[in-house]
Amino acid sequence: MTDSELMAKVKQGELRFMSDIFNRHHVSIYNYFKKMTGRPSLSEDLTQTVFEKVIRSKHAYNEQSAFKAWLFKMAKNSLMDHYRSNKKMQITYDKIPEQVSFYDDDSEKLDPDLKAKVHNALKRIKHEHKEILILTRFENLQYAEAAAVVGISENAVKARVFRAIKSFKEAYYNS
């Protein structure tokens, strides 16, 4: 079943299909949060929050739209809600742990030196650049899906990706 078909079942009240959706997407959502916050326990909490919101918002899902974009939009909003409600907490990348959680995808296969350089470069670029790189390069969202998540046009995503890659390269090679 596709994500849209599973979500249609969930909308009809068949919540057992939510486990399939969770199993397909929880790692990606967790990795998004971990790369954005650098905090594994917060990432786990936010991941849980997103899937709770999916259940609560099941009737708002439109089967004609891309499920993954809808899900990541919910994740982005959850992150923003978290920081709004915890104004004393700042988004800081200085203390991002280097450890790899069981949620991480293929990062354990990377050379440790390369991984550290990528990690440090991501910490040094602007939030909007980091976010668009994570969505399009790490989580493999299409530009149209990333546009829906971030709330900008597809052309603006293309421009932001271009600027983000340039910024990332500068941070990577000047570290």
C-alpha cells in the first residue's frame, strides 16, 4: 500500500495502519530532528509528537497531496512549536553530539573524519540553508515536496539549495 492509501485507511478510523506509516517514516523524521537540533532525546520526543499529530490531524490530510511533504511540514511545525514554547532554549549547533543513534541511516558507514567535517560544516551554516539541505539531500524530498514543507515556491527552493550548497562548501573547506 502507498502512504496515501494507508492514510486513507487511518482517516476511516483504521488506526492499525498507522503502525505501517510509523515504521516507514519514523527514522527519517527522527533524523530530520536530530540534524536540526543535535539533541537525540528531544528528537525522539518530537518524533513521537509528529505521529501523535498525524493521528489527531488525520482528517486534514488530502490524498491528492504528497504524504511525505505533509509529514515533514508537520515535523517542521512541531519543531517551531517546541522552540516557541521554550523561548529560553536557543537553536544551537555547538554542542551537537557526534554519537550515532540506532535511528541514523547510513551515517555509521561514513569515514569518521568525513562525518565530523560534514557535521561541523552543517553547524556553521544558516538555519534555512541547513534545513533545505537536510530535506533535499539527506531526506531526499523532491523540490516540490520541500517547497510544501518550507512554505516557499519550488523555484525558491532551487535557489535556496544552490545558495545552501555554496554556503556548505565554504564551511566545509574552511573548517
